[in-house]
Amino acid sequence: MATALGKLFEKVGDKLGEITAGKVIAAMGAATTAAGLWVWHHVNPEFSYKAAPSGASQRVSLAQVLSQLDRDSQVYCTGGWDQRIANAAWRSCWQIEYAPVDTLRTTVCTRDPRAADIATTDQRVGLRFFVERYAPLQCFALDETRPPRLKLTPGAGSHAVALRFAGQPSTERFCGCSDTEIAEAATAMGATVAP
């Protein structure tokens, strides 16, 4: 009887061992998958960019979007271990140049009331989206001939306008805007058009 009972306990122990080993392996697989997904999304995050017309004027200021694209292009792109890990997750690192710098401060007068928005892990894709979105107005030209450098310059439809903010001069860019729309935009920004 003791031997039969011993064999029964042995079989029960073996079965529990099989079940436990299976669960441990499944748990390890799930943990590895979760860790891999966390690393993937952590070092190759998705960024959202949105530029919406302001009210009835349908003016779109791209300064915040272009600045955010520039800042996000440097996330996990410092040249250290973070970039090496990000490269394994296919993270693209870009160096965006705005030439001249006032290209960064562009306001577009659009007749399209829809917001321009995109979610992407690649800032070049985001930059292309906004360049192409306003292509009919010829607001920008994007030079992609020297990767990882991207150079955004004013297009034929972009005009530099001298403004004064509380007596301080500043150059802003306007695209697709009439003189009246530029004056209205300057007033909305708290500035005046410099003579």
C-alpha cells in the first residue's frame, strides 16, 4: 500500500511539475514579449503633430509644429547607447535645418478649414506631410539630398514680413496671405507690421 501511495504521489508530483514548468515557460515568453514591445515603443515612440486653422480666419501658424518636429527628431538620437538601441528599433534620427531661421515661424493662410494632423515615428515623414499639405501655396522647399540632414527653406509663395512686438523687431513668414490677412495676423499676435 505504501508503494502504491508513493507511486501515486510521484505521478501527482510529476504532473504538477509539468504544469508548473509549462506555466513558467509561458510566463517567461509573455514577459519577454511585453519587454520587447516596451523597448520598441520606448525607443521608437509615435509622435502626433497637429496644426489647425485659428477660427474663421483660417490662418495656420506652423511655428509650434515645426519646433516640435525639430525637438522630437533628437529624441533617442544623442549618439550614445540610446541611439544604438533606437537603431535596433529602426528609429530614424534627423538633423533639421531651417534656412533662414524665420522659416520656422511660418503662418499659412489656407482656405481649407480642416486641421492638418499626422502621427508618425519618423520626423521626416511628419515634415514631408506639412510641406506637401501646403504645396499648392508653395510655402516650403524640402532638401533631402544629404541624409540625415533635412533642410527646410521658404518656397516661392513664402514672404518674410518685418513685425514689431512691443517695440522689438522680428521677422515672420507668411504664405498664401494677402496684405490685409498679414495685418490681421500681426494684430492677433500682438504685433504691428513694421514700415
